[in-house]
Amino acid sequence: MKSLYIAATKSTPEVQFLPEDKLLQFIGQSYPENVFKFYEPVLQWVDEYLEQPVTQPLMIRIQIPYMNTSSTKCYMMMLEKFDDAYAAGKDVSLQWLYNPDNENELECAEEFKEDLSLPFHIIAEMK
């Protein structure tokens, strides 16, 4: 599978797929001016990844201290794709890291978890 890397900016997260670790991670803020333009290549990558016969487990790690409403929609679209893949038998799980001092981060993670059936772990990041 081809790797994926998008550098972080002030308003967008770093997006990285580490093939050797089977880890897809999102780290940083998410409030780009054009959310769908930013996430379109990510969603295309996810579709391509899930079309392949994947036998290795995939871990998705998300650490997004803040995301705007449009970003939330893109993440839900992406996570629903992984949730469908999990329901179809693919080994997919998610770790959502949050700062325990930021109640909004935890609430956001809990709201996503309610709508998904894949293994979803909410982890307080200790600093």
C-alpha cells in the first residue's frame, strides 16, 4: 500500500500512514478553510486502502484538540468507511488521544464512539 503524508499547518493536522507499523494517524488542529478539499485525498486513500485484501491489523490514531463542524463531518465519513470494513471482517481499531484538561476533546471522542462499532479506545494523554 502506498504511504500517505500531509504536513500539519496551523489549521490542519498532520496525516500520516506508517506502512511498517500499520498505523494511520491524525495529529493537530482541524479547521481548514476548505475542509473537503483538504480531506478529499485522505478519503480517496482510505477507499484505495480498503479495496485491497488487507490481512494485517490497522490502527487509526487520532489526536485532534479542536475540529470545526465541517471537519467533524469528514471524520465521520472516514470513520464510517472503517466501521463498515470492520463489520465486513477487517481488523481495524481506533485510539483517540485527548488532553484530560480539555473536556471538549473527550466529549468529541465520546460522540464519535457512540456511532461506531469498531474497537474504539479513548485514551487520556499524560504530559
